[in-house]
Amino acid sequence: ISTGGGASMELLEGKVLPGLAALTEK
């Protein structure tokens, strides 16, 4: 769980969240 779920969360936090934040700001 820590390997698969952790990797998925890291990808989401590293790519998706910053992308959404940039879109919401503009």
C-alpha cells in the first residue's frame, strides 16, 4: 500500500495539485 498509494499521491501532489492551483489563480 505504501509503495503504490504513496507513489500515486506523490505524482498527484507534484503534478496535478500545482496545475490546478495555477488554473484556479488565473
